Amino acid sequence: MGVRKFLLFLRHSKITLSGLIIILVLSIMAIIAPYITPYNPHAITGPPYAPPSRQHLLGTDDIGHDILSQLIYGSRTSLLVGTLGALGCVFVGVVIGLVAGVAGGAVDEILMRLTDIVLVIPYIVFVIVLVAYLGPSIWNIILSITILGWPSIARMVRSYVMSLKTSLYVEAARSLGADRSYIMKYHIFPGLIPLIIPVYVLTIVDSILTEAGLSFLGLGDPTKVSWGMLLYYAQIRGAFVRGMWWWVVPPGLMITITGLGFLLLGTGLEEYFNPRFRR
Amino acid sequence: MNSKELINYMKSTFGEPMVEVVDLKKYFPVKGVFRTIGYVRAVDGVSFIVPKGKTLGLVGESGCGKTTTGRLILRLIEPTSGHVYFDGKDIFKLKGKKLLEFRRKAQMVFQDPYMSLDPRMTVFDIIMEPIRAHKIKVEDPQKFVVNLLYEVGLNETHLYRYPHEFSGGQRQRIAVARVLALEPEFIVLDEPTSALDVSVQAQILNMLKDLQAKRGLTYLFISHDLGVVRYMSDYIAVMYLGKIVEMGPAEEVFEKPLHPYTKMLFASMPVPDPFEAKKKPKVEVIGEPPSPINPPPGCRFHPRCQYAMDICRKKEPPLVMAEKGHFVACWLYAKK
């Protein structure tokens, strides 16, 4: 029933549909990367600084790696960090928001002050410090995004839980004899899902951009190729000076398109779950 | 007359009580920046009974404490002081299984059928809610729910629809079906029709009356709509600023109101027939209810009362039996 309703929604919501298509294409690209890349991204397969040619569609870098292959492999890193980083944020955010909203009182006060503290830390600066301290690896980047990204979600979840908690239908359930666990299971959790899904998708955008930013600053995982890292090497190895646009523009475009894809999907889902936004 | 005597008088004239309310008070604190700066005396010492198998109508203006009283009687909120006895048991002392048992027998239908049903649940889930909450085993849940739907004038085609697909009246029927699932003995009806169109109101009221006759239910009917209360109630209690000012059999109170406030309230009731309306004595409605945070001293109604005497400004009038089974809190009828 839900699936059919969603398909019907997709039909008239071009935004959601285009976001979904972008993400599906990128995901397939990431999954079948080994089969569609012309070369091993870590192998020297041509002369250094080669311009685009039939052998190397996007040329080669300073060592002779094929840039197109690196670009395709880069989608794996971006999607992995994006989805897992956002998952971490949403998980911590939901747990803290839920506990604060349901428990109330002193617990709420303590958790919300903690949230405020994390919220006022300058995000990108602290992520840089954290990754530099923990060491540049994919898992450390995901961890850092989680540590700093949850507060806004926690606030959102808390206020939503509080509004659900005081709603008349929860009071009605209480008057019928429902206890706390029943109300959580049948009213609070189902009420949260339409809030969490779009928020998750939109958080992926932040997460992907953070990874790209870190990699561009040289804090990316050196064992994995990523779009940010392509830009980092392009910059320090003089791609800009030499006017090698084929090394600079494609990764930038990929980051933009991926971010856009999740943004479109997230906005569309928000509309889907919250009919008040529907036109 | 103290509240014990009062309750005994009521028992002897109204009959066996389902619910007994004794000196019930609920003060809501008003929070300032640093400390509590006062209390809203929403319910300020009310005593009454709801006779078994009958309907007690609780009337009064907005903000007089009607709904708070209803919520207290079902223990949705805890009182500041006082007692409510349900079947002879003090409900504020109930715990665990006993409390759950009480929650099964005493139910509430809320004013706003748009807010009291979870928009994400189907009708089936809504009506099964009390069954699941009480962990009761039902042989055939679908059949069980359909039977309840029939009882409130809906049918099996409505089973898997969502609340937003229904009109206000239908939603209120769903809310009633949900309450009936537990086979309650006592239902608080908190303005069940005030959010509905007039034409739908009558249907719901008749349904409620039929259900009462069929299942032997006891109702506490809360409303500000005097016409509706008169139609529904066997007995009436009139509230003003957290106090009961008059109580008695419905017809008697309507035909022969004693308290000046009740007279004023009834005078404000529109009469459908314009020729009848001309005959009706005119009682001017003066002022509006004062704030329940700082109620006036003495009788709370004295600033608006055309009969106000010296004593009314100083001493609060007790609720006394002015005639057999007709109680009133006014110095015009009480011994000074």
C-alpha cells in the first residue's frame, strides 16, 4: 500500500524523481566500479600529466594514474561516508532527543545543555581538529561527523516528541489505560518516522560535503580515492597552474551532483511525509 | 451543611452513586520568572455525585473548571486535594492492576474529534487501541471491531481508512466506538458535540442516548450548550469559577432556576420561537467572569449579581438544599 502511494507521489513530484534517479545512477556506479573503470585507479597506467586522449578520457595525474578511474572509485568513498556519517548523526540525535523529550525534567535539562554545547562548537573547524588528532581514515571521518552533527537533529526530535506527548490523542490513549511503552510503540515512534527519513537524507548532503572538504585539506583517507582528494592533489601538484581543467572540473561536478541528488530527494520526501507542504 | 452531609442528601434524593466527588480541588501554579506567583483555582472544592445509570450534566461558561473536573474524575490529572470515589473506591489511591481496572470501567470522549484520533492509525487500529493497551485477548479482532462500528452507525467499509477521510461526526462515532471496546460503565463526555455541525449534533446525541439505554451506561455530560444539556441530562450541576452554584433534577433546574447566575445563564439561551422569546423574562447579562487566579472574596458571583447583599461580599455561601433534591449556593436561600 505504501509503495503504491509513493510511486503515485513520484509521478507528479519531478523533484523527488530526479533526486532518486541521480542517486540510483551514482549508487550503481559505485557498486560496479571495478567493472566499468578502464584502469586500476592506484596503478601507473600512462605518462604523467597527460591531457585527455582516447586511452585516458580525463587524462592522467602527476604520477600517471587514470583520472576517470579515480573519479569512478571516488563515488564509493563519498557515498559510504555520506550515508554512514548521516546514519551516525541521526542515531545519536534520535536517541538523545527521544530520551530528553520523553523523560523531561532534569534529564531533559542536562541533555539539552549538552546539545547546546556541541551546537555552538564551530563545526568544520572542530571536525578538522578531530580528524587531524584521530588520524585520517574513513572511519575517523565518519566518527567525527557523528560526534558533531547530531545536535540539531536531537533538538528537532525532542520538540517533536514533546508535541506528540501532549497531543490529545496521546491523552486519549492514556485515558484508555495505555502505559508508557504502549504510547511509545504506537504513537511516538510511528510519529517520528516521517520526520526522521527526510532529515536523514538531507544530513547525507552535509556529510558528503564535509568529507569532500576534509579530503581537499589533505585529511582524507590516503588509502581510498575520493573526489575531495582528487581536488587536493590537483591543487598541490599544480593542475590549476597548468590549466588542467579535466583534473579539476569533473570531481567538483561530481560532488555538486551528488549533493544535489540527495537534496532533491530529501526535499521531496519532506513533502511526501508532510502533506501540508504539498502543492 | 458539610460536604459529607451534602453527599448523603444527594444520595437519598438522586439515587445510588456511580461516582462520588468530595471537596475536589485543583490549583494550577502560575509561574513567574523566579517563583510561583499565584494559582489558578480551576476547581475549588466541588462535591457532587453522578447517579448510576443516569446522566449528570455539568454546565458553565468557558474556563469555569468543567473540563478540569472531568479530567480529575478520570485521574488524567492529580488533584490538589479532595477525593473521588468510583464504586466506593478512592481512585487517587488506586495502583497497578486496580488502576487499570478503573481505566477500563471509566472512559472519556473528548471534545475535538480531529485531535483525539491519531492521524497515522487506521480505524481498525484506533478501535483496537484499548484492547491492545489492556492486553485483552479477542477471538476475532476484525469481527469485534466491525460489531462496534455497527453499534455507532458505521460499517466494515470504514475499517481500514484513516481519520482524515471522515467528517467530524463520523470521527466522533469512531471515538465512541473506541471507548465502547472496553465495555465501560461510566463515560465522561467532554463537550462531545461542540465541534460538530448542529445537524450532526442531534445524531450523535441520540446515538449516545441509545447506547446508554442499551448498555446501562452512566454519563457525566460536560457542555456549555444549555439546549444540549437539557436534552441529555437527568440531573444538572451548574459551575461558576470552580464552584458548583446549583444542582438538581434537570427539568426542575431549567423550569425553576434558583441561583441568580443560573437565571442569567438561562436567560442567554436563545429561544427558537420568536413569540415565545417575547414572553421570556429579560435578565440582563452583566460583566464577565472574573479571573480564577484572584477570585472575588465572599460569593464569587457577587460583582455580577443584581441581588448582592453585604454578606455576599464577605462570606462564601454554602451549597444547601433549598428544596427537596434542589441544591443552591446563594445567601438568598441559605441561613445567614
